[in-house]
Amino acid sequence: MTAPALIGVSAGAATDTGLRRRINEDSFIAEAPLFLVADGMGGHHAGEIASAAVIEEFAVFTGRESLAIDDVQAAISRARRRIEALPDGGGAGAGTTLAGVVVAEVGGHGYWLAVNIGDSRTYLLSGSEFEQVSVDHSVVQELIDSGELDPAAAALDARRNVITRAIGGGNTSEADFWLLPAERGDRVLVCSDGLTGELPRERIESILRTEPDPQAAATTLVQEAIAHGGRDNITALVVHALEVRSAPPGSHAALPTVEDDVDGDTRPRARATGGRA
């Protein structure tokens, strides 16, 4: 008898240039085991080239059952080298964010391995919980963390688009990782900041909860962001877990050892083994 998939999913994706940009510098992949968004920076097609380079490096993994953190880090390193080698007039100086999840395996069970570098975001809707998994690498987020700026003021701060980590652009900072237990019914949203810059968290959660079809949910999110101003490129991926090869209830057999590369807030949740507190 064939074992069920680690995480069997249905996914939807939507992207739009928005109302103020001439070029869509967002790139994405939404094909198992990869659900990633890259938001390019640099203008004059440079950002488009950078974001596409990152996604191309990950596309070679399409069709695999799962990825390990070493696979993700290797793809980021290859993409960084490609971007830094771009010639003048062909994307030199460009950079890109990267955010999303890949399917991972721990002890024979399915997990979401979330990755982030920059200010694109990953959210998880699981049961009654809706949480932002990723943490923005931005000047504004650092000011929030230090207590110098409150979240309400951050949404209007002129520095909100200044990021502190990227792939390319001379930045050598590493990505953050989180290992999250997958559960049947989970919904993961991966998006560029063109979405979160237009729609409040409450509206995003409402759409994810009320629109059952992942493609319709992704399309609605992008359309509403356009209706609210569409000041940037907008990309949204919605991933719905249809089946999960998970540990038995109450079992801690699959509890992962927290690696140095996985962020320290990867800890058991009260309702599941492993995951972000």
C-alpha cells in the first residue's frame, strides 16, 4: 500500500503589476513541494531578472516529495551568485526578497519549512489560529522590535519599504527558517508586500476563512489590493493542506531537534508536535 503524501495540497496563485508600476518584478512558484514568492528590486527590469533567477534555482526541485534545509540554502546561494554576476545593463545591482514554504519531512511526517529574507510574508491559518510566520527584515520592523515605533504608526512610516536583508544588491545576510507541523486543513498564504501594504490583516484572514477555493482566494486577495490602491506589484499564493502524513495525536515521536539554521522560536505548540510558539 502506497504511503500518503507528506502533505497533499491544493494551491492557487495570482499576481498583478498593480496600478502604478509598469513592470511586474514579482516572481513565484506554486508547485509541490515549493510555494515561494520573490519580490525584485532595482527597477528597469533588474528586479524582474533577480526575482526570476531565484525562482529558477528552486524550480529544479519541482516534483520532489520534500526538501531539506540544505536544499533551500544551496538554492539561495546559487541564486545569490547569479544575481551578483549580472552585468551592467543586465540587472547589475539588483536584489530580491524571498518568502514561502517548502514541504519538509521529519521522522516520516509532513512539516512546513518556512523561509524568509526581506519583507515578503508567510502567514499560517490553522484551526482558530491565524499567525504571521515570517518576520520582516526591514528598518520599520527593527524599530518596532526596539520599542521605538508602534505597529499602527509603522503602517504610515516613510521607511516601511526599506529592507535590511535581500538576495543580491550586495547584501550577504542569511535567510530565517521556521519548521512548522502541518495539519489537515492548514492554509498558508505567501505574498509580496504589495498585498500587505494595501489590505489589513483582518481582511486577509477573512478572505482565507470564507473563500474555500485556493485559486479564488488568491485572486480575491489580489483584486482587493488593487481596489485599495494597487501601489505596488501584488502576488498571493494560497496553499491548502488536503492531507497530511502526521504524527498520532499526543505523540512526540516526530519532535525535531532545533538546528542552528532554524530560528529559535521553533518550538512545540500546545496542540501539535513541533512548530512556532
